[in-house]
Amino acid sequence: METPRLTLRVDFGRGRGLGPGQGRLLEAIEKTGSISQAGRALGMSYRRAWLLVDDMNNCFRDAVISAQPGGAHGGGATRRRSASN
């Protein structure tokens, strides 16, 4: 028997919401500084990770993740914090 656990999901309507998967992805992006590395660490494709980031960014007035394209300088992603944090 598995140990019971509590998970939290916030629904914004129209099929939009934030759940534990997005929370884990945000933490992994903060730790690795990269959407692709965070996705790999969580066993998901870059495309899946990018689509989740895009959905999260569209749920809020300000972007949650700010990404720079890769290339010669490596690109990267950072978690954006609100002025109140």
C-alpha cells in the first residue's frame, strides 16, 4: 500500500492550471538554469518542458520563466520573481 500524499492544483479555468508537475519543473529550472536540463532531470522531452513553461507564462500577467536562446553563449532560463518576493 502506498503512503497517502496531498497534492495541490490551482485551476484558472479554460483548461489552464498549475499542478505538482509544473512546480517540480520550476524547481528544476531554478536549480539547473536550463529548460532542457530541467526536462531531462524530470524525464520529459524539451518540447514537453517548453510547452509547460509556455502555459505557465500565459497563466500570469508577468512571465514566470525568462528564457534566452542557446547558441555560442549557452542560453539559459531563470525563474522570474515578483517585486513582492
